[in-house]
Amino acid sequence: MILAVIGCPLPELPYNSHAITKDDRLDVRCNYTREAWHLTCKDGVWIGQTGNCSTGNFHSTPKQMHDYKTTYS
């Protein structure tokens, strides 16, 4: 029996964030601010970027961008 996994595995999330998945979409949202990022799964790769969720106010720190283009086998 051969099993194949279709889709993308959940990537490592920024500290103080959570993820919501639906179909081929991943929404990453900060727990303490309104910041959110949207990624799309294509051919086993997450396409899009997330930032850094701080516990300060919405405009307190610049975003550190993480680019997800990692292929999983």
C-alpha cells in the first residue's frame, strides 16, 4: 500500500500567533494585534510571507518577514 499526502504541512508559526486553515489557504493571525497574513498551498509549497507578532501595540515594531517557499517531501 502506498500513501500519498496531498497539500502542505503546517509551517513553523511566529511566536504569539495562531493559524486557521481552509482548503489550500493558511491564515496566520497574531494573538495580541490585528496583524494577519495569508498564504496559499501550491504543489506542496506555502506561497506567501508572515511577519513577526509582537505583544506591543499594532504600530510598535517593524515586521520581520519570513518567506515560505519550502518544499516538503
